[in-house]
Amino acid sequence: MITVEPTSLASTDIVRDVGSSITDWDRLAALEWLVTNGLGGYASGTVGGFLTRRYHALLVAALPAPLGRMVLVSRLDERVRLTGGTIGWLSRVGTSPRNVVTHFQLIGGLPVWRYEIDGVTIEKRLTMPRLQNTVLVTYRVLRASTPIRLGIRPHLHARPHEAAVDYVLPSSPVLVARGGYLEATVDPAVPPTVMALRDHESSFALHPEATKDVPYVLEQQRGYASVGDSWSPGYFKLDLSEGERATFIASTETTATLDAIATDDALNAEVHRRSRLLAATGTAGLDPLCAELVLAADQFVIEPATRAAESTRARAAGDEARSVVAGYHWFTDWGRDTMISLEGLTLCTGRLPEARGILLTFARHLREGLIPNLFPEGDQEGLYNTADATLWFFHALDRYLAASKDVDTLRDLLPSLNDIVRLHLAGTRFGIRVEDDGLLTQGAANLALTWMDAKVGDWVVTPRRGKTVEINALWYNAVRLLADWRRSLDHDATDLDGVAARARESFNRRFWFADGQYLYDIVDGESGDDSSLRPNQIFAISLRYPVLEEQRWRRVVDVVAERLLTPYGLRTLPPGHADFKAQYFGDLRARDAAYHQGTVWAWLIGPFIDAWLRVYPERHADAHTLLTSFNAHLSDACIGSISEVFDATEPYAARGCIAQAWSVAEVLRSFVALRMSKGSPGAAA
């Protein structure tokens, strides 16, 4: 259990400075930033202001189903005209490569730019108020001998954020001035985008234009449509002197909501909220790196705004619906990712009520003994094609109960937990069932039901049908946990003792690959037993109840460390395997072919450290060393967050989602566990 103690660390004390890293054009286009709103909506882009992904936009609003997340403001053209006639652009598609960005920082997790143009210094800050589809961009003149003229042209769309960039721009956008705001309706089926310029006198020049052929470089590299359009109604213009500021606002909220809080108050409220997050984390938050990860973790915990019925049902029951975005930009909330991430994102950060809300949200969607694999974008109901997410639910609940001692929630969930085990024993969807030997098998045509779920068309890259090592480790753990919970509530659990004993005996007899001195990845699969060396075997040691016999732990950990461990997590196959892919790169087929065939996954560092410390409890310092590379990574890719995957060989380039929930969660959890445990570097000081 995390002991929460007060801390005076303010969010503004947490600064990630990459100023020295943005001196070249390529670096400006490669470094990315992300700000989220607690609803699943976000703003994101490159430090240099270039659009390289379909997901780069100033306002991606999370709207009720069937809309889902929509790109409403794709970018701003920001023009500066000096008294002598010099013109500079803070960001604009198609400008010459003149680097006016001289500094970039995350302060309390929020982006701050500094620009220099012929002796003029301008600062830009961006924030999104919590639980609003609103973005605020504030410009302040830090140095100028004479006033400057600032022009801000917003470029709009009404495109689903996952849609290709050549998504058709509606032909007849409408602009209306109302109550000091401009309301732009690009598509009648989508709520209008409300815009204004605050904090300084300004004017708006009505000058509609459609921008054609905007390039998106990364989309081209991935084999997708890479040229798109946007529409602008005109531009704001104003004169600013040294010390003055102005704020651009864009939103889907009502004007009454926007009028309710001033710009400074909105920014201060968000800064103070982030400081409270650090305070709730306790002593772990005193470490600056852990504090950064606490702020990164906050980006993934959401109220599922796109599923309005979800929130309504939860509130009717006296609860709050909560979920976890698996990764930005393209993932929604996934059951497996959510349950693996829950401890790091919520329990290690002192957010126990939200952890409970997440568990109850998924429990309400139990069907035939399964929680959803994912909630598709813009849908109210989930998909259930997963064999392991429900077993991870037991793991997440175990961690929550250990931290909260919340017996009432356990009592409420116990009937559902009993049903899950009963239905797994009897058999449920997708061939998920326990066979006579006590091991759990699974498999269905054209589906990948484990976390190694890459699929291109009808090609399932790693089908893994049969009895997989991690699912049986999770099954044994779940049965043992349920037996404990039953007894704690004075229920009989002797039947579960028999189920667990049979599973453990069969596991140790069937999964040990004597020739390699490690565990099979699959037994009784479509092609027999699969002896590929994969990281999945580590869960036979790392979970609360390890299914593997203790005398074999050290050999498994040593083999995984020798063949799969990298500075950023575990490879999914070792070099030298026939299917090994060194890089996760190229079009969709090439990427999915490499996704679990060598590619490094950051989240696996957490269970590896758990297993490592079970084998080598005296080697905390070595475990801590395994995490050191992530500090430098926070200044790379998505600044302040951790990527989904990395290439399997040096230089281990970051790939996939720029910010992944279970990557952040497991690295944070590992740091906190090492810091709080006796003998860790932090505790020993």
C-alpha cells in the first residue's frame, strides 16, 4: 500500500527543458507534445508546428457517440509583423525553414514555446481545461522595443480523428458572430466550434479560404493518404507591446461555460489541479522524475464522454464512470491495457476513487464472463474478443483491494467474479475454456485473443491459439485470488483449491522446455508446442501467485535478461529467431509483421522487475538501473511521456503511439515500488 504524505512540490516546479535539442529543422518536426482534457480529447503536434500525423490538431474534441473524437481545429497560422516591416511565422504550413523556435519546455506537463524574431521575444503557452472540449493558447510579448502586429488564422475541419487526412471537407461552412464569439459550423452533423480572442483588444478580418494540399509526412511513410485540406473563416489581428498578452480560445462548450472563468483563472485552476495530483501521490512525488510520470499518467485517466449513457448509468448508481485511454493518439479504452495500467496510473498516484470507478465501469460491461477487449471509437458498447483482459481484471482488483481495503466493493463484485470463473471452466466465447488437464485454452478463426494481437486483413500475425503461457499464469493467479476473497467473506473455496492445484501441476509439467531451460510460449497449439523464446513467460513468476515452481524462477529470469532485455523493456523475440524483425517501421503490413516479432514493449519492464526482485531480492540497485534510460526518453518522441514500443536493436528508436498508458504506468509503478521498498536507492539515502 502506498503511504500518502504531504508534499510541497508544485506542478510548476516540474520542468522538462529540451531547449538545446531543437536547433535543427528535423528535430523540430520529430519532437511531439500532447495535452489532454480528461474526456479523451486532446491537442497535439510537433514542437515546430508542422502537421506530420493525421492526429496532429489544436483541438480534438471528444463528442458523444456516434461522433467520437473529432478534429475541429487543425492548426493556427501565427504571423508576426514588426514595426520595420519584417514578417515572421511562429508556425505555418509551407513556410521556409527559418527556425524562430529557440526554446521549448514542459512546465508542470504543459507546453511552453519561446520564439525570437529580430530582437523580439514571444512566449506561447497552451492548456486544456479539465473535462472541457476547450483549448487555450496564450501569447505574451516578453521583449519588444516597439509594438508588434500579431495575426492568428485558425484552420478548421470536422473530421474523425482517425480518418485519413484526405477526408472530404464539407462544401458550405457557416460562420456566425454571437455574444463576442465566432461560431463556425463546418459540418451540420457536428457541434459548432466557438472561437474568440481574449485578454486584449483585437479585430477579426472575415477572409474565408480553403487551404489545399497540406502534407503529412508520417502518413506518407505509413502508406496512407498524406495530403489534406482545411478551411479558415478569416483571422484575428491585434497589436501587442512588451509585457502584453492575448489568448486564443476554441471550444465546443456553451458560451456561458466559457464566460464562467477568465483565462488566468482557467490556467491557474489547471496548474493547481496538477499540484494536487502530486500532493496525492505522497513521498514518491518528491522525486522529479516520478513527478513527471505522475503528470503523464493523468493524461490517460478519463471520464468516457463519448459514451454518454455510461456516465448516466454510473451516476444513477451513485458512482462516476472512469476509464483509461490505452494510448494517444489512436487507441480508445481497452480492457487489457486498462487493467494492467490501473495500479501505476491510479493506485501509485493516490487516486483510489478513480481506480474504483474504472473497475466498476468495466464490471458493468461483463458479458458471458468477459470484460470488453475495447470500446470502438464512437460506439456505446464494447467488443469482447480477448482471452486475457478478464483475467487481468482480477489482477487489477487485487492491487486495488490491497491499497484500499474496500471490502464493500469486493462484496458487490463477488457474484460476478464467481460467474467469470464458472464460465471459464464451462467454456465461453471464442473457444475460451478449461480443459481436463486444468489448463485454459482459447482460439477462434481470424482472431488474435491475446495481447499479441496484430492482424492485417485476414492475416493473424501471431494467432497463438491453444494454451498460452501468460494466460495460464493469469488463470492460476485469478483462481487463487478468488479463493482468498471468498474466504475473507466467509465463503467456501475448496472447489477453487482443486482447480488451482490441477492447473499448477499441469502447467509445470507441460510448459517447461527442458532443452532451452525456459517456458514454452504455447502448448497444444495448432502446430503443437511453440518453444519460441518470448517475454510472456515472465508472468509465471511476476504475478501475486506465481504458477511456476520456484526452483525454475532463476533460469527463466536469466534467459529473459540475456536474450530479451533492452534499455526500454523486453523484446518480443530474440535476435536470431527466423521471425525476428529489428525495426517497427513502414506501411501497416510491415509494422504489424514486426509488432510482436522482436519489437520492444516498454510496459514489460514492470513485470520483469517484479520477477527479477523475486529471484534477486538483494539487487534493488540493478533493478533501478534498468529504468534509467526512460529519463532521457522523456525528452524524445512525445516530450514528457513514454512511447508504446521501440525498435529491437540499437538505437532502439521509439515507435508506435507517442504516449502509451501501460508504458507510463509500469515504469512509474516500478520507480515507486523501488523508492518505497527497503534497500532501494532512494530509501537507502
